[in-house]
Amino acid sequence: MLEYLLTLLVSGLVTGSVYTVTALGLTMVYGILNLMNFAHGEVFMVGAYVGYFLFAVFGVSYPIAILGAIAGAAATGLLIEAIVFRPLRNAPQLSPLIASLGVSIFLQNLALLIWSPTPRMFNTPYVDQVVHMVIISMSMQRVIVFVVCVVLIVALYFVVQSTAIGKAMRAVALDAEAAALMGIDSRKVIMATFAIGSGLAGVAGALVGPILILSPFMGIPIILKAFAVVIMGGFGSIQGTVLAGFILGITESFGVLIIPTAFIDTIAFILLIATLLVRPTGLFAERIEENV
Amino acid sequence: MKAARLSGASVAVVAVSVASLMVALALPWILKSDYYLQLFALSGINIILALGLNIVLGFTGLLALAHAGLFGVGAYTSALLVMRTGLSFWIALPASAAFAALVGGLVGMCSLRLKGHYLAIATAGFGIIIYQIFLNWIGLTKGAAALGNIPPPNPIPLPGLGVVSFEAPVAMYFLILVATVLAIVICARIKHSRIGDALLGIREDETAAEVMGVPTFRYKLLAFVLSAAFAGVAGSLYAHYTRIIAPEMFHLFETVTSLLMVVSGGLGSIVGVIVASIFFTLAPELMRELQDYRMIAYGALLVIVMIFLPDGLAGALRQIWRYGGTLLVRREAADGAA
Amino acid sequence: MKRLLILTSIFAAVAMASASAAEIKIGYLLPLSGGGAEYGQRQLKGANLAIEEFNRRGDAGFTIKLVTSDTKCTPVEASNAAERLVERDGIEVMIGGTCSPEAAAALRVTRKAQIPQVVPAAAATSLTEEGNSYIFRIVPNTKQLAENLADVLAERIKVKQIATVYLNDDFGIDLNRNLVARIQSKGVKVLAQQGVERTTMDFFSIAAKLKPLKPDVVVAPLFNKPAAQLARAMREQGMTATLSDTIMLTDEFHKLAGPAAYGVVQTTFFHPTVKTVRGRAFVDAFKAKYGGELPSNFEAEGYDATSLVIDALKRSGAAKSFSKDAVTTALRDTHEFPGVMGPITFDKKGQVVAVASKFVVIRNDHGKVEAMH
């Protein structure tokens, strides 16, 4: 029994780390542009596929494949920003939201067309290596996912708090006009934010790809949960997102004990709606949103 | 000037409406094929569904994404009432609409304190929960195995026609036609009433509306309830028309099709939404070979419309009309000057 | 004058011959896209081979054209696809049914139109229990599959205790129920029964749940993808239990599961190492047409279903005049039709008698597949 519970805990931590990293990318973009990018899930999917092709088809080593995935995802994100969000910068709020939904559908089905629904196994050597930790065991891949995600989270926190680009991002997020007056090129900052945010989603995809099976629609559950995490954690707050991400991962994992497997995905929404009803600004609201 | 223009436009609208109605009535004899008639029947259902979304999104400016779920609520409620309790379709239809409206109201109560993206995500979440219930409450809905053998509406006696059975596609077509016309009329009445004004005011500037004393929450909730009722009616008709329903028809991404119809027709425009609904119902069926590209096209269209044609087809037509009008005025002025 | 007479007779003969080479359309409902696409594509290959062989022989007085429609293995699409074929394309003989809910939906349409439907793959027992006189299923139903698997596990593999992981739908629940009942009657303990959904992704936790129970075998009648994920998860957890499945696994499973596929025990009713004359001929013809590729039971199903329909058409006199009722009767009267999966005779409910799972396939440690007959 203890074995089982520990396994659930560990599994929840791994899933939680993935949710957190993806959600961080989402919240960064929201912080800067005040919009939720529905297509973020597809950026995750692109990362997974790029990583797969580089590794399984072109024979590149896994770490390099991950870097490639980051590049691919960042490029996708920048493309979306340039083609869809920039023209709609001054449009009413509804427009970029609907447009990003359109991008999401477009990318999913484009991927479906190009890469066909054949299930593909992203077989890194780590998937079959089993790691034994005292009484439980899991694949090395899961360990890598967790470690890399935690490293990224810490790194992101450091970047946002202490580096120049991080400070610029926070400045533009807080007050774009003032930031411009201070000589910050908000266009470059926005692009950088999109690139980093999408890159994060791409890494998550390349890491988790070997555990899941790749499909053009693999971004859908991820984006919905990322949304839930962002809202639960409170927009703009890294600590909140991290906390919410792990809470969701662990709750889903232990959920199998009480809820039939079919409803596990609903946990995220129930938590989301509960948050919206009880404490709409989230766990750690850094900004008072005029939306709530 | 304005009064004259208005009546010019209304004459055109009335003329076009009457003409369309006549074509619609004659359609079974023009088409001669049940298969194509069915496409138009489906268009009718999609029109009702899209008009419902138009009320909450087009009139009130709320991106409520639970629409497909409410459509499903109408469909399953109606099918189950008829099949499990032996109720007549003619009672099940309003009952389903009412129940869907109730669910829509509940979703609204929970979500309407939020705005913008939060509202979109919250309603999407509700839509997904509804979908999961359809999928997993197998005892009730049979889940993914689909609920089939749904009977058509019960035969009713009609004056002059005797007892009419709805087994035949033609009969269903006329039933749906009647429902569609009613939906259009009701929608138009709402739009040009005080309710409509309030909703449009909320869309333009909610804070201003509040300041002017409009009870915005109440009106937004009303919009939700109305749109859900429309979705419920559409759902009930759909279930008894296609005779087989499954959860996958009511997934979040099915809302996208209605969304596309409303957005490309023109947020708030009734005529635009009607035209767009018919187009997007017929096009995929007539271009079956291009089925693979359908969703790609939809996604791209949403983006293109939002960037280049945010007021949709109706907006584009209005611009042309206005442009034409300006040309006319200029020519008159020129003639006058000359 | 005589030459003219001869010429005219020749023309007349040729005209009659080409007129009598009427083309008969057979409708085939298949999942060509979506989750079940692999199974549909495989069936289609078998079907096309059968049609090509038949049309080439050209001795029956008619040719066959296959008209397919994609069902995506979902009931709604299947219903629409069936209606399209029946109403728009005028199909009066149907083959189809891979996923059980999809098959049920299509059968509703053909039953109402009084068109015979040969079901090549869908196994849910309920399909032949509804008093439908137009269904003809050429594969074992879930009860037969389950009992056969249970017998193999109990008698040949000699297991003592098992756990089951099954799909929460008509097919899976039915299979599981029959399997559990049969294997318990053989004295084997069933430690746990875990239902999963089509959308379940987390097999890691499921494996973790089963591990402490220490089953000898985990019986998981799942499709390639989830079976592969379960196999991997079991390996990750360090479970020593063997995985067992029935007809749903193809070589795709091997690719997807990697080393976790070793030792998996599968029962099936067709394998390319088949030793019967008919079977060998089919395998050779298939390899010749498809560049050395080997057929699995799905290709065989497509081939047999199509060959059976063609045979029924011949017996019903379709060369002279086609009647769907005559075809239905001919199908019902089928006696020991030599299919590549075995002789086909139908019982009163339209269920094939005695094909059952004749092969036990074990994927051994070296990745090679051994089939025991």
C-alpha cells in the first residue's frame, strides 16, 4: 500500500511539474499582452513532434532534440504573435481570443494532415531504463522530466527577478507606456516573452512526448489544464502558478483512489470553477484584474 | 434622410425575406432528392443554434463557450424523455428547451461575475463538464456507444392535412422550417426591443451601461438563458431528426463551428448569421472530398475574419451599402451643382 | 451474305457478353481515419485483393466494384456513412463493422433497408442477439473469444491468478465478464478488474495498483496503443507478470511497445504462418500484391468477408438478375465456405460457427514471434 501511495505521489509530482512549466509559459504571455493564447497547447504539441522527428527520424541525440524542440516551439510562437496577435493589438478583447482559438484549430488539423493520426512512439533510451528508488520504481524518462522542469522553473524565476530582460518584461507588463518612456522597446520585449513562453511549452512537449503517445490533439488536455493552473495560481504570479501546478498534478494522481478514471480530467475544471467562485484572483494575485 | 434610408433598407429586407421563404417552402419540389433536402433541414437547425449564440455573443459581447454542451443538453433531454418515459415529442421539445435554459442559467450564475477571458474559460470548463457527463454517465446516455433509435416526432392532426406523420424527411423539413422561421422572428423581436438595446449597450460599454442604471448582471443572465433555450430547441429537433446522438457531437470544439457562423456572419447581425449558417452547413457536405481540409479551413477562417473582417459578412455588406449610398449622394450633389 | 451473318452474330455475341458483364457494387463501411484507421486500412487491403482476383478471373458473368465509406469507428459517422451508401450510392449489399458501437449503428440502417450486412470484425455478442436476420458475422463473438482465451491461459499457460484491464464499452465489458466467468470456473483467481476509457493515458498508476497484487498474467484486451502503454508501464513498475491480449494486437504493438512487448501472449484466429492450403495461398497472393508484406487477421477478415459476399452473389444468380433478398438467403445458406480463416457456416443468429481463436502467438525475448497452433 505504501508503495502504491508513494508511486502516486511521485507520479503527481512529475505531472505537476509539466503542468507548471506549460502554465508558466501561458502566464508570461498573459502578463505582457493581457490575452490568453488558446494555441499554447499546440505549441506544446509542436515541441513534442519536433523533438520526435529530430530524435527518431534524424537520429539526433536526445538533448539536442530537446533544444531543437525549443527552437521549433519558439519559432511557432513568434509566428503566431506576428501573424495573429500583432494585427489585433488594438482590437476589442474578444477578437484575439477568438483568433487564438482559430489558430489552435488550424494547427491541430494541419498537424493531423501532415503527420497523420498514426500513433508514434517517441522512444528515447531513457523510457526503457528503470530507476529504482527504495521501494518504488519508474522510468528514467520520468525522472528527467521532473528534474528538467524544476531546473527550468528555478531558472525562469531567476531570469524574471534579476536579469535585465526579466525586469523589462515586468515593466512592460505593469505599464507599457511608462516602460516605453524609459526606453524599453516593448515590441522586442513582447517577442522575447512569446519566444520564452513558447519555448517552455516546447520543452514540456519534448520531455513528455516519450511518456504519452504523440497525437496532433495532444495539446488539448494540456491547454485546458494550463488555463486552470494559471487561474488558480493567480495571473502573473510565478509562485502561485508553481503551487497550483503541483496541487493539480498531485490531486489528479490521488484522484484515482476516489473518482472513477473517466472523471479524472474533470478535476481540473472543478478546481478551476471552485477557484473562480471562491477566490477569483487566485492563490497569489499579483495584480488586481479588472476582469474579476 | 435617415428615415428614408431605413425604409429603403427595410423594404429590401422584407422583399428578400419573402422571396427566401417562398424558395424554402418550394424546396422539396425543387430539389427532388431527400439527401439534399436533409442538408437544408440541417441548415435550419444550425441557424437556430447560431442565432442562440448570436444573442449571447453578438448582442451582448460575451464569449460563452458552453454552447455545444447546451445543444447536447437539449438533444439528450428530449431523446431520453421520449424514449424512457413515453412522453410525446411535442411536450419533450419545450421541456428540453426549458431544461437547457435552466442549465444555461446555472452556468451563467457561476460564470457571469467574470469577464473576458475568464468568462470564456469558465464557460468552456462547464461545457467540458457537461460533455464528460454525456460521455461517462453510460447508464443514462449510453456514452460513446451512441443513443440511437430515437423516434421521430409523434404524428399530429393538422387542419386540412389529416394526421401527419414525421417519418418522412419532407415532414421533418417543414417542421424545422417552421421552427427556424419562429426563431428568426423571435430573435429579430429581441434585437429591436428594449432588451436588445440593453444587451447591445452592455456589449458596447458595460461600465457605462451600469452607470446608466441598467441591471447588467440580470440582462447578461437573461442573454445566457435565452441563448440556452435556443440551443435546447435546436438540440431537441436535432435528436429527433438524425435519430442518433453521441457525446462527440457536443464537444467544446463543436462550438467552434457555431462560433464561425456567428463571427463570419457578423456579430449581432441576424441576416448575416443565417447566410453563414447555411453556407457552413452546405459547404462541407458538398465538398466531401475536401473533408480533410475542413477544420484547417475553419481555423484559418476564424483568424482571417477576426483580422480583416471583424464585422463579418454583414459588416462587409453594410460597408458596401454605405459606400454605394455615398456614391449616390455624391452624384446627386454633382447633378445638383451642375 | 454469309459473312454478314457471321459478323452480325459476332457483334451480337460481344454485345451480349459485355452487357452481361454487369458491374455489381458492394458497399464496405470502414474506419479509414481516426483511432481505428489501422484496422480499416488493413481490411481494405484484404478486400481489394479478393476483388482483384475475382475480377481478373472474370468467369462469373459480373464484375465487382467496392464502394467504401469512412466511419471513423464512431457510431454517428457510421450511421451517416451507411445512409450515404444506401441512399445516395444505391448499395444493396454491405460489409462493415469493426468497432462494436460503430457496427451497431450501421446495422440499424441496413436492417431497416433490409440489406444484408457481413460483419468482418466487430465482436460484441449483443450484435447477433437482437433478432436481426440481416447480420452475418464471420468472426468469433466476445463470448467465444473470451472463453477461448481463458482456456488457453488456464490449460496451456497454466496460470494461477490474474488481473484484468478492459475497455469500458460494450465490447470490453462483455469480454471481461465472459473471461472472468470462464477462467474462474477453471479454478483461476481473478485478483482485480480494472476498467479504462478510450481516453485513459495514465497507465503508470494502473500498473502501480496491480503490482502489489502479484498476478501471474494481466489480461488486457486492449487496442495496440493502450496495450503498448500498459506493457511499458508494467515493465517500469518492475512487474514480472505477463501481458495477455486477444485479436486486437497487430505488429504495430511490437513497434509501439519496444522491449516491453517481449513475452506477451496473444490469441488470434489468423496468423501468416497458417498451414492450411487456403491460408497459404492467401498469404502468398497477399505478399505478391503488397510487396512482401504479411497479412494479419484484419487483412484476412477483409478478404474473407469480400470473398464470401462474392460467393453469395454467385449462388444467388446475380449474374442474371440481382436481388438483395436472394443474396440474403444465399448468405444464410452458406455451408462450409472455404475462408482463409477457416470454413464459414452461420448459425440461426448470423454468428459464424466454430472459427474460434486457433493460434496462440507469443512474442519472445528476441522479438521474434512464435505461433503455436
